[in-house]
Amino acid sequence: MSDNHHESFRLHSPEFNQLNKRLDRRNFLTKTSLGLGALALGSLIGNRVLGKVAGSVTHEPVTATLEEEILRAIPHFAPKAKRVVYLFMSGGPSQFETFDYKPKLAGMFGQPLPDSVRQGQRLTAMSANQSVFPMVPSAYQFSQHGESQTWISELLPHTAQVVDDLCIIKSIHSEAINHDPAITFFQTGNQLPGRPSIGSWVSYGLGSDNKNLPTFIVLVSKNAVKDQPLYSRLWGNGFLPSEHQGVQFRAGKDPVLFLDNPEGYDGKDRKEMLEYLSKLNTMQNEPYGDPEVQARISQYEMAYRMQTSVPEVMDTSDEPDEVFELYGPDSRDPGTYAANCILARKLLEKDVKFVQLYHQGWDHHGGLPAGMKKQCKDTDQATAALIKDLKRRGLLEDTLVIWGGEFGRTVYSQGKLQTNDYGRDHHPRCFTMWMAGAGVKPGISYGETDDFSYNIVKNPVHVHDFQATLMHLMGVDHERLTFRFQGRRYRLTDVQGNVVRDILS
Amino acid sequence: MIIRIILSFNVTEFIGRFHPVLVHMPVGILMLAAIFIWLAKSERFESLRSAISISLFLGMLSAIASCVTGFLLSKTDSYEEALLFKHQWFAIATALISLVIYYLHLKNRETKWVAAVMVIFVMITGHLGGSITHGSDFLTKAFSSSGNSGNSKSIPNVQETNAFSTVIKPLLDAKCIACHGPNKQKGKLRFDEPGFISKGGEDGSVIVAGNAAESAMIKRILLPKDNKDHMPPTEKPQLSKQDIELLQWWITTGAKYDLKVKELPQTDHIKSILNSLESGKTDEQVVISYFPEQTVGKAPEVAVQQLRDRGIAIVPIAQNSNYLSANFVAVESFTGKDLQLLEPVKKQLIWLKLGNMGLTDVDLEAVGKLPNLRMLFLQNTKITDQGLPQLSNLSELQYLNLGGTKVTSKGVGQLKGLKNLRQLYLFQTAITGDDLDKLRQLFSNTIIDAGGYEVPKLVSDTTVLKAPIGK
């Protein structure tokens, strides 16, 4: 069945004749000077004159090229970061036991949270009916580290060693108070599902240097407590063409599902088959112009190339022992956070644009001291190792590393406060994240919270500001990367977001 | 089939590209027509009257054709919008005036004043068009280059000299005095003598000794460039970051005219800037930028397409920039010949990633011929010391990654002529210990990273929960 496919397809059957004619006329009109003149006049008058004077009357011409125009302008400026690795700590890690040092709390164990601090702000349904809100200081000690003399909790001894590479933002705030909307808000810029994830926007706007691997790859730790669910729409493409969705790589025999050839098929004529299929799809796409057909074609091709590129990149057998020692003992067990960090580094070396790791289990409504200790132990060494590994390979220079969850936690204990055990409820009004690497100032802390880490007192950074800054570092003006859907243009930061210029190097 | 080819051929772009040829016609012909109109007034040139009609007609036609082609061209590439907007509408106005003047001429009306207006419009349109292609500072460059020499002269033994006259005054001379000096005193402000500086301008004092942030001068310098109060004016040569820091330092330390540099308090940062004045280094050598400031012409499209066809990711650095980055990461069965494809884009190519390719010493010859490279990734390739000297001509190089190769300190040492090199990565090479120290001495301005990071076992790895907490 190999060599009889040179002839191009024809729509032989008579019912297509009508369609063929229509197509020819359309082509003719759009490509000849008549269409050209109309186009010229339209854009001259429409945009420049009428658009300003009588904006409400004229409707924008629906052109297929609008999106192309937007994409062609990207990158808007020279990017500092060529790729991103986003370590998402799902569940909402407590800022009290990690980065936000609050020494004054130490003497306030068990005292009620002053009303002047809370100011009647809303709480979650889980603790809103508590009669008292006893404040609780960190169970763990803090000390200063690095040249920057940054206070870091004893739970993060390895992160403390790379603190001079980090830009710690202590004043992130979000709008959502529960996991699903908060994580969706962080990932897509909107609390309701349906918008594209950050990685999808990046993939759509910037494309990839490496056509053999997806632009947006997702790794989920298998060794985390699955206290809050993750769902694939968090790395979904929303309304963007579907080749921009995040592709999850799993540990084990089948890293990417449905990628292997079916049993009993040697795959030798796969390439030819796909070429033939893509011709068919192209032909189908011509009359309908559905971008999803285009997406399907490119996904088939990507899957074919991934059949060789994925096993190659997943194979860590040629990594020296020294690397596994750097990332810690877990790193030899595929699918753990540490192993995923090694994998992330390998993917970044292959110029994958956006790698996102998820590590669940930070939702400590109760049993926080023990829970935080375990979570930090599972992630601390590998996180620090990733920074060091990227640095020595010269990759930190143009790779942006991000660490953070979807919100922080309250100063008061949820449930009964015991002498050696407590919990903390969700707190979106302030929490800590850090960035490191390309284009951000190393060794600084940005933003401040009050003595209770309840309100922000200096330099607040909204989630949209964070997203705008991330896009800025990638060379994209967040206000100009838009996509038209259901009659309006959408962007990651919706109608908000300011680049946090103070943290840019 | 042929029809298909013709249809798919991009007519718009093709027609648009005639704009640069056509534009010169209305400029010449309409100007000439105006000259004819004026000369024909005198009896000596009476005979020119008969030529007016045809020259106006041709000028009008070519003006309209220029407008159409110009409009099409503007759609094929992105130009600076504000300039383009002005150019476009001045051009349309010019074409309309040429229509009007032709009509008036046919009706035997007086046209000489309309002709004068038309000449002005032609000149403005032409100037704006030139600004789009050659840059808006094209005309004024001749003046500004001489005034730029402020800081590039070296100051020997800077700590012993007078802070104002050797550090601050040259800055003011270079960037301020043209408008605030003996020749012009905009805002009644002069910077040429200490007395005038202290006196300030029409809005009062511009310097608050000891407080740079409150000084009007610094405030206006720090305003965003698009603010109309920004100084120096946008079209004039700007102060560099280092210049501003020096000014701030001088004002913060009291704006003294009679003290030596060493008598003023200095932070480490200021000290390093001051010391850099000693060696006459300019800003470009101090600040790392992987992105050149000067512009470059467009890369030949055929060559770019060839590179893409080969699977090389070739991407413009930014919008409105012709600089390119090339990444070989997805290239299958790489051979040295692939590097030849880069030759036609050598002026534009500034970032090149060849890591993990089967690159050998022979291939470095082609890499060494890419003069504008700023970032070069050669990690995990088969290159050795023998190949490295071929890179010594890459004078712009700022980032070089040689990790995982067989190079030794001897080979790397041969690159010490690379004055701009700021980051050198030698992870997983044989260079360690003493060799590394020697290299660090040799490359005093370069951060050399050879790995060697450890994650030591920490006592706190086995933290036990302290109980009871709190009290």
C-alpha cells in the first residue's frame, strides 16, 4: 500500500461541484484588486476615522487575520525568560511556617485575633462559625540565610541555601477563598472554568523552539497527599486551538497516554499514513475553516514525533549518581516530586517552553505542624537542587522558576488549638510566592504584610499582576495577547494586571 | 493549476513593494511643477507654462500611486504606528492637493500659493517617510555623535580628582548644556557654571543638596520617556543609567563643587561605577544586555526559510527587531553543513543554541564567522581546545556555555580577548581547582560557573517537632 498516493485529492463526486464553484469565487474575490480595494478602504476609514468618531456604530470587521496580526507582533519585546518552570504547590501552603517570618506572634499564642485586623473580612464556611479565633505562631524556628540575610523557616533548609537566587514576593493576594476557584484563577486568570491556562497562552503566543515536544508539559507528583483534586482543565487550552493544551507526562511505562503504536502494528508506514490523513483533513478544512481541524492535524504530527522524543527525554538512566544525590533520595523513584524536578530540568534543556509541576497536599486545616514538615521534606531539597542544577548548566540565565500555591493560610487556628497541634484555614488576602532566574532580581524580598500576616501593608501583588509580570518576562505584553471568542476579545489578565517592575532585573 | 498559483501569489505585498521606487516620482515631479509655476511668472521663462499641465498631471498620478502602494506596504510589515499615521495622512493630503492644483490649473486659476503649500506638504511627507525607513534620528545623528563623548574618556586616578569638575560636569556638558548653557537657556536654566546650577531656572532651584529624590532635575530625568516633562527631551541623547546614578550620588552627598571624589561617601555600587571611569569603559561594557541597541537590516527571507525547512527554530528577538535567534534543538541528523545556512543571516543572528549536537572543532569555523553573536550554547558537543581559538573573533559574545565538553583551561584561556564575555559555563568539564582559579583571574569581569554545588546533609533534615510550642 505504499506508493500510489502522489496524486492529489479531487472532489470527484458531483455533489461537491457546487461547493467547488463557491470556493473559486470566494478565492477570486478576496485575492483580486476588488477585494483589495474594499479592504483598503474599510481599514482606512473604519479604524482611523469612523472608529474614533462613531465607535458604537461601526462594528469591527471580522477578519481571520486579526488573530494573525496579534501573533505576528509577538514577542513584543526581547524576552528575558525563554522558558518557565512553575512549581505549583496545590492546596495553599502556609506562609507562616515557610517564608513570612512573624516574630511578634510568638508572644501571642492563643490570643484572639483582634477585630481591628480582621475588619469583618469574610472567612470560609469551615471556620466562620468558630466562636474564637486563637492566633498561633509558627511551630518552627526561623533564621537568616545568605548574603541577603533573608528569614527562612527551618523546614526549608535547602531552599535557604539558594535564597540569594530567589525573589520572594510576600504580598501576593487572590480573590478566591476556596481551592477550585482559586487554583482556576491562578491558572487561567478567571475563577470560573473555561479560559486557557497560562501555559496555553504562552504556547499560543510564542510557540516552541522544539517541534518534537509539546510546548506546555505538566508533571504531577505521585507521592503527594491527594487532599484536593487536580483536574486536566487546569492545564486546558480553553478556547484556544487545542494543540496548546498542556500534555501530562506520567511516570511509568506509558508516560503519555495513547502514544504507543497499537499491539501488532510495527509503525513502519505511520509517517506515510499520517501524511495521507493530513491531506484529507486539509481538504476537509478548506470549506469549513475550523481551526480544530488544523489543531487535529498538528496533534497527529506531534504525537508521531513524540513517539521517539518522549522515551528519550523520560530516560534518566544516563544521569550520573551525583544528580540523584543532588535532588535527594526520592529522585530515583519516577513520578515523585524530586524525579519530576529532574525531568523538568531535562525538558527545559530540550527547550520546552512551559513546564508545570503540581504537588498536592498543602491543605492543612488540621495537623499543620506535622503536615507541613512532611510536605517541605518532600519538596525542599529537589526544589533547591533544581535551582542549582539549572544554574550550573547556564539555564537559570534564561529560565524563570516559580514556586507558589493558590492562597495562603490564616493566622488563627482552625478548630481547637492544642499546645503542639493546630490547623490554619484558607487566607487569600496575603501569601508568599517566589520567582527565580531570568529577568527577576535575585536575593530580594518584595512586599510586606502586617504583624499577623493578615493584611498587606506594602506593595501588594495581585494574581493578575503576577500573570502580567510572567508574560512580560516572556516578552509578551499581556494587554496585547488577546483571542477573540464569542464576540469579545479575551486575555489572560482579563481587564487588570500591572507588570511588577520593581522586581525586574 | 496556473490560475491557482497566480491566485495564491501575494498580490498586495508585491504591489506594495513598489512604494520605495514610486515615492520619488511625486517628490521630484510635483516640486518641479511648483518651480515651473513660479518661474513661468517671469517673461524669461514664459515658455515653461506649457510644461506645467503635463508635469502636474504626472505628479498627481504618481502621488496617488504612491499612496496606494504605500498603504499596501504598510500592511505587510509592522512600522512605528505614530510615524506611519502621520506619513499616511500627509501623503493623502499631498495627493489631494495635487488633484486640486491640477483642477485649478485646468480652470486657469492662480495656483502659485497652492503650489507653495503643496511643496511644504511634499517635504513633510518625504521627511516622515524617510524617518520610518532610516529612523527618526537619521538627520540629527551628525550632531549628536560628537556630543556623546561625555563619559568615554578615561579619568586617571578618579578618587583624587574634583568630583564636580571631573565626574559631573562632563555629563552635564554632554547631555544638558546644549539647551541649558551659554547658547540657549531653556526654562532660564544654565548648567555651565556652579553658580548658575545652584540658582536654578524659572521654576526655582533644580537641585536639593542632599536629597536627590526631591531635586527637580532628578525627578524630570526619571520621568518615563513618553512624559512631556521628561529630560533630556526624547529626541536628544539620553542619560545612561550610570550617568543618572552618578548625578544622584553627587546630589545626595550634598552637591558640593569643591570636594574630591574620595571625600564624598560612596556605596560599593557607586565605587565600582567611579572605578570604571578610570579605565574609560563605557556603559555598554558594564551593563549586560543580550540585546543590541543598534538596529540591523532585515535578514534575507529565502535564507530564513531554508533554515526553517531544515528544522532550525529561527525566531525574531522581538517585534520591530530584525535580530534573530537560532535553535538547533529539533534538528535531526545534524552535520557541519547545516551551519553554512547561517552565513546569510550572520548580521542578524545574536543568539545561537547548538547544545547537544554532534558539533566538532571543524564546525566552529563557521560559528566563528557570526560576528554579532551575544549568546552561544555549545554544551555537550564534541568540541575541544583545538576549535576554541576560532571563536576569539566573536567580540560581542557575552554568554558562552561550554559545559560537558572536553575543553581545558588552556583552550578556554585563549578566549581571554573576548572583552564582553560576562557569563562562562564550564560545568562537567575537566576544569576544576587551580585551573579554575587561574581562569577566574584571567577573566576578571566574567562570572565563571563550573558547578560543584552540593546539597549537604543537614542536621535540620531530621527535625523533631518541638513540644510544647508557644509559651
